[in-house]
Amino acid sequence: MNTNPGGGGEFGQRQAQGPIVPKTAAEALRPEAGTPPPSKRSRASRSQVVVFLNFFLSLVILVVLASGAALYFGMQAFIEPGPSANGDTFMVKPNAGVQEIADQLERRGLVSDARIFRLGVRATGNDSALKAGEYAIKPRASMRDIMELFKSGKSVMYSLTIPEGLTVEQALQRVAEQEALTGDMPAAMPPEGSIATDTLRFTRGATRQQMVEKLVADQKKLVEDVWAHRAPDLPIANMEDFVILASIVEKETGRGDERSRVAAVFLNRLAKGMRLQSDPTIIYGLFGGKGKPADRPIYQSDIEKQTPYNTYLIKGLPPTPIANPGRAALEAVANPSKTDDFYFVADGNGGHVFAATLEEHNQNVARYRAVQKKQADAAAKASGQTTAPAAPDDGASAGASGENGDAAQ
């Protein structure tokens, strides 16, 4: 008899849950169903996210590797020797950008790749540090070498040389012919004697006007400085006459050991009221600023031609300088030798001999004529002639050296 009102054990529990449904042996052996799998849509969504993340990570890794390789090889190309075997000059124009400079370098065959040059300059923070100018690029210069050169601003320097003794016209011709200069020549020619005899250094693009202005300014300063340190008893009234006499000394001798003595001869003559009798003044009176042709001697008839510059005929100084005097000639006139000489004549060996008296001077002239004849005979013998050709009558051979001395007082 069951005394448990609610039923006992497992049987009672099953009664409470519901009626018992009989199962066949096959159904009893079949496993019960577990938790159902997720839907197909959820699985696909999760697979796509994983694939995308894997792809993105791989792409990032590839990009990093590629960038590292590109940076490495780019830096190698930036520092390795360049393609130009001979080098060349290159002009960086004012306000030119890095890209324009890089493209021109590649077109000229000075760098192998404009992009690498451009990126290298920018990566080093130098895109605004490249200076305008003309540069000499060495053979096989690397891109880094070229960048450093452009940063330095060390442009190619050109020279303009004005030798002592040129006239203003001859000096300006040199300025006009300097191809590295730009622009026109000044409309007005500076006065004779006002151009410095110097060598100017400049970069391509400087103007001819600038060069002439500097030469004039430099000569003005030089003359003023030397004049300020002249000897106190100098028999010259002003700076204009000072430059005139210095130009005559410049044309009479190129030897440094003679200039102050030549200056003394002319100053002694001026102090005594004697004519200067300088051959270079005759030449300037005949040919002006263009100068005498190299193969044109001075004839006796030239000495007799009346010009404002013929110091065989006029007293005192000519109206203007006859050339541009250099510092040495100016200093020779400002502080001449202390001598009693009134004459000098060429010695036939590139120098001069000096004399205080006309008698002594005429003896020096006779010796000079003998040297001339000997040299002419030697030249004739070397050329196979039996007799020496007659030398032209060229009167005095150097300043204050007329064979008859100073005929007019």
C-alpha cells in the first residue's frame, strides 16, 4: 500500500511532469539533440571580418617592408656616385623650386633620378636652403654632394682683369667682351684715367654697368688715398694733374724699379719749365683711346705733328691722362726719387739709362743707337739678308729722350 500521497520516487515525479509516452527500442537508443549551431549568416559574417583583418595586417606589413626597402635603396642612390663622368656647371635660378632643380639635373645627366634627389633634399629639411648661383659640379658627384654644394652658395667665380696702361676705351672693350656679364655698357664713357687697373671677381649674371661703376669707384678711392700721402714738396697743383702725370709714367716704363726715377725726371722738368718730350703722349694725340697699332713705329714726322698731347711741342702736361695708371705709377709720382736727372733713354734691354746733363744723355742715346744697329744686324743675318734693313727714323725712343735734348725753353 502506498502511503506517500504525492507518489514516491522517480515514478511520482514523472507522473507530475505528464503522461509517459512509450518508446520503441530504436527511439530509446537515439541520442538526444544538443544545442543547435548558429545560423549560416552569423558564421559567414564572422569569417569575412577575420579575412579582412588578416588582409589588412598583411598589407600593412608589406607596405612597411616596401617602404623600408624603398627608403634604404633611395638613400643608397642619394649618396652613391652620380652618372656624370665629366661634371659640368649648373645654374640654380633665383626662386627655383626643388622639383624644377631636380628635373633640370636629371635632364642634364647630373643625377640619375629627379624624384630621389627631390625626396632626399626634402627628407633632410633642405628644400628651402638651396641658394641661387652657378655651380661647378664635380665628376661623379652624388646627389648629396650636389645638395651640399647648392646649400653652400659657393658659385663659380669669373675674373675681369684690367691691366695697367690700358685706355678707358680699351678697358671697356674687355668689359663688353666678358660673356659671363649681362646687360648693356654704360651710355657715357668715363673720363680717361678713371678706370681701376685691377682684377674683379664676380659670379655669372653680374651686369656690365656694375663692373664699370665699381672700377670707377675703386680708382677714385685709390687716387684719393695716394694723393693724401704725397710728398709735401710735390710740384703738382691738383689730383687731375697728378693722374695725368701718373698715366705718362705708366706708359713710359713697366719696371717697378724705374717708376719713381722716371717720375722724378718729369717732375724735375715741370719744376724747371722744360717740355716733357714723352713719346706716349704723341701716340695718344695721334690715335686716342684706341691705341697705336702694335706694328706702327713712331716716325720723326709724328714728333712734329701738332696735337694737344704732343709734349714735344706743348709746355706742361697734356689736357687729360693718356691711360689708366695703376697703384705703382701713382705712388711713384706721389713720392718720386730724389735725383737731378732730366733725361732718360732706353738701354736696349728693357730698361732705361738716366742722365742729369744733355751731354751725358746724348752719349746714352748714341749707345742705344749702337745697340739698335747690332740687334738689326743680328736679325738680318738670322733671316739670310746680306744687309740690315734701314730702321725708320723714330726720333726719341722714350720719354724725355730726344737726341737734341729740350730744344724749346
